[in-house]
Amino acid sequence: MSDDLACMIYADINENELAEKLRRLLSQKNYNASFFLDDNEILVIKNLSFDSIQRQQFPDGFLYFQQIIEIFPDETKTVSLENQIALVSRILQYLWSEGVPAVAACDYENKLPNNGGYKNTVIPWVNSERTKAHKYQD
């Protein structure tokens, strides 16, 4: 059940900046790149497929963004789809509002704001004039 609720968010930002943004958003005090919420574990990991050229290609360049945020529900608890959608949506919208290119990959991405960011021209993108010109508004 929780495998279906897991999600990966590809984000184009360096690891320390991303961890700091997540710390603020999630009101966490730890100083590493893993966060434990009541019913989820959130990890920030370097994307081993990072490519500075391919990440600029729209729409599939997100696969080459610098970081991946892995969100795993606690398997010992009952976690609802609605709660996962709310958590992932909150993270995405915060990153977008900060001008961070981010795209979600999960079984429920079509239920997320802007379909998780995939093929969406409204969200921030790498080296994009629209990212430089304005920030995402939810």
C-alpha cells in the first residue's frame, strides 16, 4: 500500500539549499538531509543522473535535475492518499514559490497542483526566462 503512496520530487537546487528550504517548510531542526514527520520519511539525495545540459530540456529534463526528494510513508501506520497529496502539494508549491524547478513523479501526480509540474509551462524551469521574470503564484 505505501509503495503506491511514495513519491519522488526532482528539484534543481543544490543539496544544502534544498535541505534548508525543507527544514523551514516542515519546521524541522535537524541539520542533515533526512526528515521524519509523523507518518513519512523524507530524504534529499543527489541525483546520480544529474546532467547540466539535459536538465534544461523541457519537459523531460527534470530527470536530470540536481536533487531528488524521496517521500516514503511509514509502513507501520495507515497513511491516506489525501494526506500524501497534501504533503507533496505543499512541498511542490513551496519550492515553486521560491523559484525552484521541481517536478513530482508518483502514481498520483495527476492529483497534484499542475499535475506535479510535468509538462507544465507555468512552473519555474532551469535557465528559463519565465523563472527569471516572475515567481510561481499558487
